[in-house]
Amino acid sequence: MIELLDVGGEGRLRQAINLNTSYIKTLGPNKGEPIPRLMIGRADDIPLPCESVRVVVMERTPLMRHTALEIHRVVVPGGFVILRHHAGITDPHSAAAQILGTPLSTTSMKIGSQAVKQSVFRKRTHREPGKLFHS
């Protein structure tokens, strides 16, 4: 079981396994250094079994429908998905909400100097009533 998976991560979240297609950091003051706790892979084809991650974080990595489906596939029932993306004219998490359900919370925050929208989703357990998620 993986406790924390950072999709597109480069090591900002110390305890996370960082899913990335690159071996080296591409942003920030440590650009060019190796990515710690690296798992090579893409967000739309996560190389993990179903229901094997407790928390997924995705920050500023392109979020498409298939990516949201993959994230939903790897999160355990009762687990969490935290999305952090630039909030422009359109809602960056609306397509994901169709798959992940209604967010538990939505807030504004900053990552470095960039303003982002954070949405936190909880995957329903198999026993909970309500809307069924697509898989």
C-alpha cells in the first residue's frame, strides 16, 4: 500500500512517491537534480494495481478525463484525492468532479507564487450509499 502518491511530483512533498516521466527535476532552484522516491510513469497510465494508494496529490499537472479515471482506479475506498491547479476563467476540476464526485472542500491557496484552486475528494467506500463512481 502506498500512503501518498504525487502525480507529476518532483519531491516537494517529502513523504510522497513521485510519479513522473522524467528522472530529474524540471522546476525550481533544484532544477536538474534527481527526483527522490521516483516511480517512472504517466498520469494516464499509473503503473500500480487498483485500490493501492491512500492519498493522491496532483499539482499543476495536466488533468484530463482519463487521468481522473486512473487516479480513481488506484485510490482505495475511503482514500483521498487532492487536486491543485491554476484557477482561471474555467473550473480546472469540473471534469474530475464528474468522476470523483462532489469535493469535500474547495479552497484557494498558493504554491510558490502561483495561486491555485485546491479540491479535496474522498472516494466512497463500497458500503456507502449515494452516487456510484465510474471506473
